[in-house]
Amino acid sequence: MSALSERPANPVVGESIPHESASLHVTGLALYTDDLVGRTKDCLHAYPVQVFQAHATVTRLDPTPALDVPGVVRVLTAEDVPGVNDAGIKHDEPLFPSEVCYFGHPVAWVLADTLEAARLGAAAVVVEADPLPAMINVKEAIAAKSFQGAQPHMERGDVDAGFEEAAHVFSGEFEFAGQEHFYLETNAALAHVDENGQVFVQSSTQHPSETQEIIAHVLGVHSHDVTVQCLRMGGGFGGKEMQPHGYAAIAALGATLTGRPVRLRLNRTQDMTMTGKRHGFHAEWRVGFDRDGRLVALDATLTADGGWSLDLSEPVVSRALCHVDNAYWIPNVRVNGRIAKTNKTSQTAFRGFGGPQGMIVIEDILGRCAPLLRVDPMTLRRRNFYVKGQSTPYGQPVRHPERAVAAWDQVVATGDLNRRLEEVARYNAEHEDTKRAIGVTPVKFGISFNLTAFNQAGALVHVYKDGSVLINHGGTEMGQGLHTKMLQVAATTFGIPLSKVRLAPTRTDKVPNTSATAASSGADLNGGAVKNACEQIKERLLQVAATSLGISPADVRIEDGEAHGVAYTSARISWDELVKTAYFRRVQLFAAGYYRTEGLHWDSQLFQGEPFKYFAYGVAATEVEVDGFTGAYRTRRVDIVHDVGDSLSPLVDIGQIEGGYVQGAGWLTLEDLRWDESDRPSRGRLATQAASTYKLPSFSEMPEVFNVALLQQAHEDGAVYGSKAVGEPPLMLAFSVREALRQAAAAFGPVGISVDLPSPATPEAVYWAVEQARRATEHGHVQEGFPGVVPEQPGADAHPAHPTSEHYEKPVPARA
Ligand code: MTE
Ligand code: MOS
């Protein structure tokens, strides 16, 4: 056990406690950035001047009519920018663009006394723009070779030789959709400038340091002139890793130019039409299996739909490549990544950060090929699991592969799968119009930022004379429970009750140069830093206690708020007393903590290295029932076993697992982003720009039975108090619902047919999958080689192409 991971006796970490703000959340007392507006005097409101064309050159921008609107104070345009006119770090995102790159792109902002005046002002601004050809979908972009950014290449083994020796080779194509974050709190910023010109911006941001940097470069000032604070976010999910910067910069620019506070909050339509989403991808693949259904080769090209600018598309594609293997050993692999440039919002981080997009490719392949291999999907998946000693295609040894096995076995046992699979078979035999299926899928997800430098964090801990403790760390709270965990870490390290510790909001003037709270590594990184800061102070307090007790510091323990010697008879000193004594002995009672993850290296050119500290594992089994008349479905039961190491906060972790699963199920089954692809003037318009047309998971889609268990005996040596990251990995447990839907649709047809399922598998898509299955002829296609299941295509583009077998041998009987 490492010093980092070892827990003292009676640790506060590991206790099931509610989220630190739970009561504030449910009573409505929790303050979010925009709630501060009511407390801010003379605030101006910012409103965007959006251009409703997908691609165009701005030929005229005349703000003067807006100034005649009562209440309008100023119109911000490119001429107002004293520094760099760019909202990103790649310098491809002009804050005030002269070229409209997506439908609804804002080109100017109006400031007014009221939001309504700002809105009317924005409508009065005259903008003329000459249309340019617009690329809306990823296939058009591929055909036109419209790409941006790096094109990573990952290779291991000898792929061509792998295909030579493969008993079965299939190839296919798959296009799958992105996802709207739909955080409850839309993007918001509130900026002030003080008498010294010091800029203070409150922002709903996952990355305060980068928000600070971008405000500074827009204003042409230094980072020390700008402070960014994030109280909390009403959800981020990756959508606030990059996107908030430009809005914060607009507010800051408005505040510096007018001397008044400026508030910018997007309404839901603006947030949905202006901010980036999860990347949809296009994948082309060729896969080889041996006689027993073991993967021998994979050749794939993944193209992310990046939207109009790079944003985080490059690291998203890297993570997709790093997860194309999921939990499976593939000896020979070649995968290429590309980023399409399209006239859409600039797609960005979203829970899983490309990991889900890589993993869905292999899960889709296994789901489609299992029937063609005549192996049931559970057997096929389980047979291909990594074993000890193997490494990923990018060269990282797979540590703890046995945890995927343990989670799988536990799901099979506690989910009562053997009995339920029989029950499902019986049900399907007896019911013609509804069918059930259970899908079981694993998750292996790499934890750490791919870019090694980001894996560092800081903290600032104060112990006040009265014994109360205030902690600050570089991470942000977006509902995931990071602050709760950090309070528990501090209390554990000091050996004091939780009630003694308070946490102050995240600010760049407390902890500088922070990384985004992202990649699920918030608790690992900031937990390491908080622990380090607390240990420095504790070290000094142990000296003080040792002197008072007349023993060696090594023999002093601080537990439950009391210092004492190891002997039974030792005197006890209360924490408060100890702190007071330390103060009078002039002992420093505050410390800055720092943590860097050890042992990481990554060569992005070679696409090789050990970018991850460890892998998080999980397995889910989902049972669905599909209605053959409508394609409507219900999730009857979900069983999950997930590896969070030794949990820092079990209640929080279970919440993350449940939430992650449901959000993943939303992506894969309900949430359907549609852009206008017609040639009308509305080309490029997001058609699904409200909750009325964009279907989110809600209570009615919750699984009827939802069992979540944390994998036991899962200590992680390399992380704070033996824990593992939990934020993103559970999202990918939702592949089990997609695979269950595929299997249930297949059950409407003859035995052994391969069903293609679009993503999202909406009821409509499932209906067509059912039709596909119904029209397949009994076994015919299997003997003659796939595809034999080509249904009459309802809408030619609605379905991805079918896998084709290039040389299909006699089917292999399934082996348990
Ligand atoms: N949980 C809630 N409630 N709200 C969120 O916005 N974001 C997710 C995940 N869980 C999110 C969440 C994403 S995308 C990440 S990367 C992690 O939380 C970030 O927090 P962590 O690093 O502290 O786990
Ligand atoms: Mo999460 S997508 O890394 O913010």
C-alpha cells in the first residue's frame, strides 16, 4: 500500500454522507453564477447578435440603430477588443467573427440596462452577410476532405497478417450521433472591474484558469489582472471545459469598457444553438476473428464531426482511439483518427471525452458480428477480455484486468442472469408482439489526462486559531460531489470531524494554473493536493503535540479531533487546544499543497506510452422489453457492478454511477440531435433546440429495477486513499441497453440474424430494426454469407451500412 493510498484508522473518507450542498440544492438556496445578478447593483445585461446562416461572410455590421433602443448602453464589436480577438486556445475561434461559421453564430453583443432592452437592441443591429457553401454532415465533409487538426494514427502488431490468418473477416460502417449537454444551468458569467482595473469574473466554468487566461488575452492584460471564481455549476458534463471562456470574456470586456458589472447568461435556445456538444462520429471498420471468435485484427478509421473550430476535438479523438479496444485484447490494430470541419457548433468535451465514441465502435462490432459468428454476445464479449500481461494498442500494460472479470461474475451472480436469460427465452417463445433481451457489456476506462502536463493540482489549506479549517483546491464543483470528497479527505488527513472543515469556492487567486476539472480526475488530483497541504500542517502539529505530551512526534496520533500518544495512558489534547498552542508557539498554520501524478508518459506522435494512471472497470446488465408494433421499449432492470477503488464517498459514487448510466442511456437511445440538411435558407439550423424536441431521459425512462454495487476489494494503490475516479466511466455502462435493444429486435426474426441499430436507438430506430429482423429469412443469409438481412430501406440514409463478410466460413458453434 502506498503512502498516498493508505487510510488511517477511522477515516472520514469512505463514509456515506450526502453531497455537501444537497440541502441547498433541494431547497433552492444554493447560489449559481446567475443568482448573483440580483445582488449586483447597476448590472448590464449582454445579448448576442446571432446570424442565422450556416456559413457566410459578414459584409456589413451597423450597430447604430441599436443605440436608439431605450436602455441600450453599448454594442460590443471586434473593434472594441484591446487584446486578441479569440475565444479559444487554438486561435481559430474569433470572439467577434467576420465569417459566420454556423447557424446562429454571434457576431456582436449588445449591453443594456435590462435583458429585454438588450434583446431589442440585438434585433436592431444591422448585419448583412453573403452566403458561402455550408457543410452540414460528416459524410459530406469526408467526401469534400474538409478536415481540421491532427490525424492521429495508432498501430500495433501486423494488421494485414492478422486478416490473413483470421477465420472470419467482416467490414462495416457506422455513424452515430453526438449529444447535447443539457446541464440545468446554461452558460453564465458576471464580470466586475474594481477601482484598480482588477477584473473579477464569476463564471460557470470547469476550467477557471483557462477562463482567466482567455479573458486576459482578450483584454490584453496579464493573468494577475484577472480573477475567476466558480461558486458551483448546475452541471458541466464537459460542456463547460472550453465553452464558457468566450462568454466570460464578453462580460469582462463589457465591464472594462462601461465600468459597470456585466451579466451574460444564455437562455436555453441560445445555449443549445451556440455551444458545442458531444462529437458525433463516423466509423469505417474491418475486423477479423479466429475460429473461436477471438479478435485477431481491427482496422478502423474514426472521423469526428468537429464542427466549425477545433476546440477540444484533437484530445477527444485521441481518447477515442485509446478506447477503441474497451476491455478486449486485439493483437493487431490499426486505427486512424480524423476531425471533420463542418458548419455546426464547435463540438467539445462531453462525459467520457471520446472514450464512449471509441468504445461504441467495438461494442457495435461485437453486437453485429456475434450472430454471424454463431456465438452469443455475452460469450463473445467475455471470451475477448484482456488477461494479465497484455497491453493496450498504445502500449500501456493493462493492470487489474481481473477486475473486469470479477465485476462480470458478480453481475451474473447478483443479477441472477442464468435464470433470467432462460426466463427471457421462455417469454420470447410465448410472445409474438413483444420481445425481451438482456445485454451485458463491460467498461474499461483510462484515468488521467492524455496530456501528461495536465495531471497536476494545487490546494490551499488554512487552519484558524480556533481550530476551524478552511480548504481551497483547484477543482470545480458541478454536482459530481468533488467538494464533498475534498472535505472528507481533509478531515481524514487531519484526523478531525467533518464539521471542523469548510470549503471555499474555487478561485484562480487561491490556486493558480489549475487544470480543468475533467477527465474524471478531479478527486485524484485535488485530493492529492489537499492531502499534501494538510500533511504539511499536521507534521508541524505533531511536533507541537509531542512537545506538550513529552513524547516523540512519531508516537503521536490525531484521531477524532484529539491528539494523544500511542500508549493507553497517554494524555489527550483536543484539536482546538493543539491548534491554539501551535499558534502561540509561532507555528505556521496554513499550507499550499501540490500533487502530480507519477509514472505517466505519452508520445502523441508515436501514439504510444502510458497515459493513464490506472483503468476504471465496470459491468452492466440491462434487460429491455420492446414492443413490435411501435418500437417503444422499457428498461425493466439494470444490474451494475462498478470499480471505484476504495470509495471516498460511497453515496456520491453510487449517484455518479446511476447518473452516468442514465446519461449514457439518453445518448444511446433517446437524445436525437437533428440539423437542417436541406438547401433552404434554414440549412444548418439545429432543429432540436428545446426540451420539447430533444428528448432527455426523465423519471419515466428510469429502469424499473436499478441495482448498483461497488466492486469490493478494489484498493487502488496509485490514488488518494485507495480510491478511483468515477465521474465518466459509468456513462459507458449504458452500452448494455443498446445491445439489449439490438438483441430484442433480433428476437423478432429468425435465430442468428445480425441487426444493425442506429445510434441513438430511438423507438423509431428500434421499430425499423424490428422490421429488419422480421424480414430476414430463416438462416438463409448465414449460409450464403452476410448480408442477407437487407430490409427495404425505409429512408436510405437512416441506416448505416451492413457489415459484409468477405470470407465467411462455416459458423462456429457457441462455446460456454
Ligand atoms: N456529475 C454531475 N452531477 N454533474 C456534472 O456536470 N460531469 C461529469 C462527471 N460527473 C458531471 C458529473 C464529467 S464530464 C466529469 S469529467 C467529472 O464529473 C468531473 O468531475 P471529477 O473529476 O471530480 O469526477
Ligand atoms: Mo469531463 S468530459 O472530462 O468534463
